[in-house]
Amino acid sequence: MELLQGLLNRVSIQRLESPPPTKAQLEVMLQAALRAPDHANLKPWRSVMVAGEGLTELGAILHQAQLERAPESDAQTLERCIKMPHRAPSILVLIASPKKHPKVPEAEQIQATAAAGHAILLAAHAQHLGAVWRTGWVVSHPMVREAFDVTADEQIIAMIYLGTPSVTPKPAPIISSQDFIKHWH
Ligand SMILES: Cc1cc2nc3c(=O)[nH]c(=O)nc-3n(C[C@H](O)[C@H](O)[C@H](O)COP(=O)(O)O)c2cc1C
């Protein structure tokens, strides 16, 4: 019952403040991720926690990356890049790291990583943390990839912003399932 409540009510929380997850809370999130469905149990992902000074360092990298992708960027855009990581007190960078396997194609390993990402969001919610899964251009920019030692075979699947909700979470929307199911024969 409790599990269902969490599954049905999780929402993203964009406004996050300190404190970041404790070590124990992070461990619960990682254990949940490690229980995600995973063909052949390859655990085809890794993650990197960014907090404290790391957020400032990441902001500086995003600033450089923005200058590289759009040298004409105005001061406001560049400032936004510097501040971007500070939208939460921590960011868990989730990286798909596919393994060579005779039966499990890369696509399935990416899917397994996404399932792990969802488990992290749910485990955050279950611990009254706030979380939001973000991507955007930053996840594929070479400077960002280099910062997290992302190899040519890997990809950043999510930047999961994590912290303490600074707003009351909005209620989960009510959506009819009828457009999403057909009963066959
Ligand atoms: C692969 C993926 C990438 C996403 N990238 C972004 C993003 O860059 N920025 C953003 O605001 N939301 C992004 N989202 C969506 C949010 O995480 C969130 O799911 C969405 O705003 C809906 O809110 P809800 O989770 O409360 O239903 C992404 C979601 C997924 C699954």
C-alpha cells in the first residue's frame, strides 16, 4: 500500500534547497536503483554525486561550454549557466555505461539505466526529498562529458537534482488511462 502511494503521488520538485540528501538517504536511493529491472543483471550504469563546491565547479564548466557552443551568448545567458547547478544542493549524474553482451543490446542497457533513474526519483520521494530529472544540451556537451570521465561508449542519462523541497509539492495530476491501454482480443 505504501509503495503504491509513493508510485502514484511522486511529482518532480523544481525548487530545492539545502540540506542535500544524507549519506544514508543516498544509500537508500542507490539500493533502489540497484533493484531496477536489468536484463542479465549487468548494472550498466554508474553515478557521480555533485554537491558543495562541485556545483560551483560545474557551473564554471557550463559557462565555458555555453561560450563554446554559442560564443555570442549574452551576459544573462552565461550567468544562467553559472547558476544552473545551484538550483539544488546536489546533483546525481546518472551515466549509462553499456557492457558488451551477446544477448543484451545497448538499447536495453540504456532502458535499464532509465529504470534505475526512476527508482532514484521514487526513493527520493519516499524519503521526503525533492528531485527532478533534467537533461538538456549539457548532458551531451563534450566539456561536461569530460568532467565526468564519460567515455565514448557511455552517455549521461540524467542530471537528477536532489534536495529538500522549498515549496509544497503540487498534487499529482489525474490522467485517464483510457488512451494508454487496449485489451487485446
Ligand atoms: C529523459 C528525461 C529528460 C528530462 N529532461 C528535462 C529537462 O531537461 N528539463 C526539465 O524541466 N524537465 C525534464 N524532464 C521532465 C521532468 O523530469 C519531469 O518529469 C516533468 O517536468 C514532469 O513532471 P512530473 O515528474 O512531476 O510529472 C525530463 C524527463 C526525462 C524522463
